[in-house]
Amino acid sequence: MADLKINLAGIQSPNPFWLASAPPTNSGYQVQRAFEAGWGGAVWKTLGDPILNVSSRFAAVSFNGQRVAGFNNIELITDRPLDVNLKEIYETKKRFPDHAIIASLMVEPKQEKWHEIVKRVEAVGVDGLELNFGCPHGMAERGMGAASGQVPELVERQTYWVKEAATTPVIVKLTPNITDITATAEAAVHGGADAISLINTINSLAGVDIDTWNTVPHVGGKGAHGGYCGPAVKPIALHMVGECARNPHINVPISGIGGISNWQNTVEFMLMGATGVQICTAAMHHGFSIVEDMIEGLSNYLDDRGISSVMELVGKSVEKYSDWGELDLNYKVVARINQDTCIHCNKCHIACEDTSHQCIDLLKDEKGASYVKVREEDCVGCNLCSIVCPVDDAIDMIELPSGLPPMTWNERQAAVNLSAIQPDVIGK
């Protein structure tokens, strides 16, 4: 069997599946149940000065019958006393010494506050610290969370303060509510971060009840923006992980977060540069036992490919992730319809005719039966027909030789610029 153990900035874990800092890691009882189920690590729900949470704090977005396609919350950090959390962390680590326990921390942006909480938390035996610079609601209004995480200078300074006092690895958790997440990731590295984790939740409003006109959720008729997570945010998270992984100035391990629901998602995040993953919404939706399928699926995947260690996956797709200007303009694919499996719903024709490139024709055979066929000479390979088709393998995207050498936009523009000086360059 493949080895599922990971080492993230010196933090050892029996597998890459950690619970993210959130309601599932709010107490020792929960974290211990999770470890019994097979989770490799847990990031304890964010510690700081106890706060008050509101009642009615979660909402979900369902789509086409799928429950919890997206998840929204207006919950804040732990509302349990620090002493109680520290006692339970100590007890949990003593019972599960081989599992990773990371303490998520959030305090005011003051050096003495960070030093104080770091020393108290490390004294109970945590394996690492995660600095929460991402909470988009409640705490941001108090100058913490995303209010710090959106300012690179504050990220760097506070990371530096923590590193002054810390003896365990420091992970900096980044907010996606920013134009360029690599700016704050680089700031964290400059501050001495041993690793980064991303993404935290995205600013969101789950919905509005069109009968009562209240926001969803609402607290006594008033609502507020919350943090969005769940399967719907996975593409955003995967992009941001990839952006950090391919940046040469962000040379620290990454803990991937955002919409991870199964072992396949985990493989994607690791290929895109994450050393391990953190999961929340899927556990809240289905319970801690989902990790059993994740462990089995990941183990079988590695065995089937002859990969001896899960760490061999880390970053293997990063070199394939680039900018648009580096893509080959001469690469050519076309759609091809398999008439044996086509159910003649004509969704491909409608999608192409109304919203794409009008290259799928409605035809009739010699018996008068209708069928659809792609005019391949006019197909631009946009993939839309294969995306809307309800039948697997009914439409294939086929790679065709273009007869031309690879040519990127950047290369083309360089040739155009050069031709201003040497007019014969374009012809060559």
C-alpha cells in the first residue's frame, strides 16, 4: 500500500486529510471523534478572546437538486473560554500523539497580544499554529481577520511577531477577498511563515427570501454578509493555490482549502501544489465518516499508478498551469458525436446554435430519422456541446493536427514587434 503520511513544514500527519478550523473542530469531543474516524489532523476552531455568536448563523445554496452546493456562515471564532480549549487540546494531543493538532489563532494586531497567545497555546503541545487572516465578517469589523489579511504589510508584520515567540511551525491562512492573493502570500513568506493555507471563506450573501424579503440567514429581520465555502468555491480555491504554487517567491508548503469533498478533489489540490488539504463543509454535510472513503480512494489511486508515497503528487501539475499568453494558438480540437450513444435530445445543437458557433447541424438519415452532426471545419473546439450533453461519452473532443508549429500569443506579439524593425520576420 502507498504511504499516505505527509510532512507539512515539519508537521507530521498520518494522512493528508485535516479538518479545517470551523464548527467541526470546536471541542475536544469533536476532534477526538474525528481522529477515531481516521482524520489525520485538525485545525482547532480559532482561539482568541471569547466572543458572542448570533443565533441563526448558517445558510446553504442548493442547485438542481444538489443540497449544499455552497455554504454560507456568519459564525465567528470560538465562544468558549481559552482555558477550556487549551485543556481539551492538551487532553486530545495526549490521547492521539501521532495526529496533527494545529491551533488557529486570531487576536488584535498588537505584538504583545500575539506573543501572549502563542506561548499559552504552545505550552499545551500543539504541533503548529495557523494565523487566521481570513475571517470576512464580524472579526473584520473589529480590525482582525480579513481586515488584516487584505493588507500585505499587516500580514508580514503580524507573522513576524508570531515567529518571534513561536517554537512550532507557523501557517498563515489567507483571505481570497483580495485582488491578488500572491501579494499577501509573499508578505507572509517575508514575515517568516513556514507555510500558507488557502483559501478562507469568500464574502457572500446566500440569498433573499422573496416571500418575507429577509436575507438568508437573518437575525431578527437583519442580515449581514458571511463567508462562502463548499463545493461551489473549489475552482476559485484551486486557482489561488496554483497561483501561489507557481510563484517562485512563495517557496513554502501549502495547505489547500476550499470545496474539497472527496479524494479526487484532494488529488487535484495536491497536484496543483498543496502538501495536504483541509476540509469543513463536506464533513458538516455528511459527518466525520466520509474520511474512510477518502483514505481508501486515495490509497487505491496511488496503488493503481504505482506511486509509493502521496507526497509524490505534490506540485506535479504546477508546470502545466500558466498564463493565457503562453497557450498554443495553433492547437486544435473539434467535437465529434457518437451516434451509437446519442439520445437525440438536441441539447448540443441548441447550445451551439443559440450561444456558440452554429456548427452542429440537425439532419435526417435515409429513413427520415433525425440526427445531429458537427461540421468539423467550422468547429472551434469550445467544449460547450460536450459540457451540456447529458450522456457520458456521447460527444468526444478530438485533437486534430493543425499542420502548424506551436505559436503562443506572446511569441506572436514578439514577432510582430520585431517585424516593425525587420519586416520579413512575420513571413518567415
